[in-house]
Amino acid sequence: MSSTSRAGRPKASSRETLAEAACELFLERGYDATSVADITQRAGVSRSSFFNYFSSKSDVLWSGLDERITTAVDDLAAVPHDRDGTEVRHILSALVADFAPDSLALAMTNSSAMGLDDELEQDAALRQARLAAALADLARRSGVVSLTADIAAATWAAAVLAAVRAWAESGAGRGSVGDRFAEAVRAIARLPWSPSAI
Amino acid sequence: MSSTSRAGRPKASSRETLAEAACELFLERGYDATSVADITQRAGVSRSSFFNYFSSKSDVLWSGLDERITTAVDDLAAVPHDRDGTEVRHILSALVADFAPDSLALAMTNSSAMGLDDELEQDAALRQARLAAALADLARRSGVVSLTADIAAATWAAAVLAAVRAWAESGAGRGSVGDRFAEAVRAIARLPWSPSAI
DNA sequence: ATCGATAAATGGATTGCGTCTAAGAATACT
DNA sequence: AGTATTCTTAGACGCAATCCATTTATCGAT
């Protein structure tokens, strides 16, 4: 809590230094063509240090969202049951509130230039799944049958990631991720392709 | 088309030989503790040959579904537009029709024994995302706004994978994947947690 | 039978991610 | 000074996946 950390060697390189170096290289050479060694070399630190700051190469882009998903997952796990979905909406709204992912937005808008199209799609799928798993658990706790819980959970998790995607692709300037998520929630209410429309 | 392949050295080891060896080892030691070299050693072929049959280690479990998803993706791409979702339901029904994934079902039912819980969740997410991408494209072609298209697509893709999961976890004996998918489609019509329920 | 053409199997090298460990370096507290 | 704490770093490791050159097996045609 105090400004000076109590003891120990101070950090020589910040997360942001590494993230900047990584994004530069992703733009220059593309994601696949950039190795972790390249990133640390440009940042002026050893390769080992990279994994003190990020758990993987893709984590450079996703750590911001990952943290928020982690707290959301924890919050969802703490809810005993949620019959009408009120808790879910609140927790997911908190997830996206004031969310402005620097590196991720850059990557999403320049995905084709970075050769990231596939990579981003897959990484997003993993985050979506992690969130969906927590949502499905809560749904089952709330009495929803397993099959239905999986589907409803996937829908809400997709709303979160679609909101981030839409926000990034619309220049990341207009509106917030939260606004996009509100749109997404409204969209769920009137989903097309519903079998009930037959 | 003819029974005898025209020329060239005949295949010495079948896909199934490798798949069986892999599943055995997954059950014995777990997924992570089983290397590709272990699999090929038990199957009696060289490590290089493994990648002539499977594109990755996890592909051993998922190749069956992957093939079906590939054709579904192609079919979806060939549809110019689908305003009421009729085509979507047909293509997805075809995807799951008479689907009985041997290795995958075994892995899903024994996921905890194989130390596969995380692995399967992630692999499933990737398949779900691939299908969802094709569905979202079609939705956009059909005039659905991008944000909504992503969400609706995720819902349907989730229905497919949830059906497979539900089928595998119910002993893989009772009913078919197709039956489960029909259930899933009915579930979509009356999704809980809908904001319209406010 | 012999000879190519084709297709598969193989050995081996390579790259890169992610993990781990032991050693070293910088700081604060006493 | 000494000590505990915290970070950095070098280096090695295992493994997945790719790549290439070589070998082996079968075909069809001469």
C-alpha cells in the first residue's frame, strides 16, 4: 500500500516496456514471426524475465481482459443461485465497465497486418470458454438443466467478447465497451434464427 | 474409388492403430504425461509418421468432429443468405447426424481420469469458435448486425458442442447426438436468463 | 524380370514455447 | 556490516510441430 515496496531488488523492467516492445514487433514482423526472445531483446531484458511478467506470449495481449475475467469467475462462483439472471448481468457489466484494453485493441484493429486473425480468434475463444464455464456452473446451480445451461452460458459469454470486438473494430474511440455490452444484452432479447420463429 | 490404391507404398499403420495406442496411454498416464513419441512407440511406428495421420496430439481425439465441422463450414459458406435460420438448422443437424465419435466420447467420459478437463474444455472452445465464425459470417450476409450475429452464432455453435458433451456424459449409449441436438434447439427457444424476462 | 513413377515411412535436424533451478545482484531493515 | 527479501539472469530441459532428404514398398509398363 505504501509507495516504496518494503524490501528486495526493485523491478528493472516494467510490464509496459515489454508490452510495447511486443506490439512494435507484432506490427513490424507479425505475431508468429516474433519470438519471445525477440521481444525481450528489444526490451533489453533476458528471456527468462519475460515469464516473470507474462505467462505466455499471447498473454501480452490478453492479460487485461484475463484479470477481469478472473474476478468475474470468482464473483460468479460466489453466487449461490441466480434464477432470473440479475446477478449475471451485474457481474458481466462490472467486467466490461471502464474497460479499455490498450494492447488488445491495437491487435484487434491491426489483426490482419499482424497476421493475427487466426490467433486472435482462438485466444478469444479460450477466454469466452473460461467465462462460459463459470456461467454454466451458476446456471446449473440455479436449476437449469445442463444442456440448456451450456447454451445460455455460451450466449452471455459471447456477448462479452462480441462487445469487446465490436468496440475495438469501431475505432475504439466511439462509445465504451460497456455501451457495446448493453447493446449486446438488448440483442440477446431478440435473437434472430430462433426456432421459436418457425 | 477403387478398392486398391493405384500406386505407391501401402500404408503400414492405420489411423486407428495410433488412436488406440494414444487412448490407452491417455488412460494409463494421462494426456499431458503422454508424449507423441510415447504414442508412436506403442503403435510401433516412427514419431514422424504420427503427423502423417494427425495434425496434432489433440487431433487424435477431435479429428472426427473436425471433419464434420469442416464440411459444415463449407456448406455454410455456400449459402448466400438465410433469413429465418432454416438452412442453419439443416446444416447443423447434418453435422451431428449419426455422429458417434469413438475416441472423443471415451476422452470426455474419462476426462478427469485422463487429466483432460482443461484440455478438453479448451479444445472444445476452439471447435465451437470455428463453427461460430462460419455461422456469424452467414448471419451478417443475412443482414444481421455484426454484434448480434456473433452472439446468435455463438449460441448455435454452443448448441452443437453441448449436444456432443451431453451425449458423451450420458453414457454415450442412450440416444444419439442428433437427439441431443434436437433438445438443444428446443432449449434455445426458451432460454432462461433472457433480458426480456425483466 | 527390370525399370521408373508414385506414395508412404523414416531419421534427423531445427525452431520455439514454456518450465525449472541455481546463482547473482539490488534494495531495505537492523 | 550483516541479513532477509525480491528481482534478474543464464542455462538447461522436455516437448510439440515443421521440414527435408533418404529409404522402402508397391504399382504399371516395357
